[in-house]
Amino acid sequence: EVQLVESGGGLVQPGRSMKLSCAASGFTFSNYGMAWVRQAPTKGLEWVATISYDGSSTYYRDSVKGRFTISRDNAKSTLYLQMNSLRSEDTATYYCTREGFIHTMAPSWFAYWGQGTLVTVSS
Amino acid sequence: DIQMTQSPASLSASLGETVSIECLASEDIYNNLAWYQQKPGKSPQLLIYYASSLQDGVPSRFSGSGSGTQYSLKINSLESEDAATYFCLQDSEYPNTFGAGTKLELK
């Protein structure tokens, strides 16, 4: 059974940093691209960033470029999101997702989702 | 960026009815369209990928169709557990973009 378990969320002040982690199990982590998707309270879904299966390629939405860094440790089956210079508009539940395609650099649907971790940016 | 216009925003239907939800892309997305179901307080669950492929374990009363810029999700014989919000996603190009969602209520 595929499991994605996020951690690291909480309350943070504007301008500060936070790092999210996602522990994956139930599949061969190094075979799949991974992504972070967020959802502001009572709002819709917003793609944040994607990393390829081997970590060689990363993609970001414009509003987080230069502030967020997605990374992965295939030996530990763990995905990360380093978030710097946080803003109030980054307040959301952040979901770790696994892509549907194996071994691809192309965009893919999100086949599995974690339970999410809430990040609140407020003074 | 590709814009995804989803309609209707909300929908009320009775048990046993059939409903459809539409997504219109601002440009051709070549069937790179997925549908998700999200219940309150839960994470989204994949229903359909590549416009019409049913995800493993999803009931066959869910089906997807479409091509080019127009896509739809159909739910046959509504059951009480289908009350949820439904989202479409285009994965044709970055940035991946979602529709705004359709809230389905059961009468």
C-alpha cells in the first residue's frame, strides 16, 4: 500500500523559513517523480513544485521560485520542501504527491496523496 | 499558463441520478486531464487520468471523456458517498493547473 506521510508544518512568522518532509513507503521511491500541492483554507488546489524521479530536474510555480526548494533523498525514500521568505499567502495545507508515470521527465497526474500538513504564516 | 474553467461550481442531485461536470482548457491539452474527488478534511483521491482511464479501485459508475480543450466527468447512479468536491487537473505542461472545483450535494 502506497503511503505518504508529511511532517514539519506549523505556525511560522512572515519572512521566516520552514522545511517540510514526506516519508514514502509501499512503492519504489526512486522510480517516480514527486510533487507538492497546496490548498489554502476553503480554497482550491495549487501545484507548487515537482522533482523528477532521479532528482535531476525541478519545476516550480512562479510565485515560489527563488524562495522554495524541492529535493529528495532516494536512499531514505523522503521528499522535502524547503520554504524560505514565507508570506501570508503561503498559508495552506501542503500535500506530498506521487506522480502516475514511472521514469518520466514529463508532467504527470498525481496518483497518490498524503494526508497533508498545515503551514500557517502569521505574526 | 493553461487556464482550466470548471463548471458548474455547485450541483445538487438525487440518489440514483446521473450528473456531469465539465472542464474547459484554454488550449489543447491532448487528453492530459485527471479528475479528483475530495471530501471535507480529506486529501484528494484520483478518479480518472489521461481523460478516460479509471484509476484502480474506483467504481465503474465514474467515467471520463473528452479531447482537445473540452473534458467531462460523468457519475452514473449517484450514491450517498459521492457527495464531495470534484477537481480537474491538466498535466499537459507546467505549471500543472487545477479547475476551481465542483461541489456535489446529494438531495
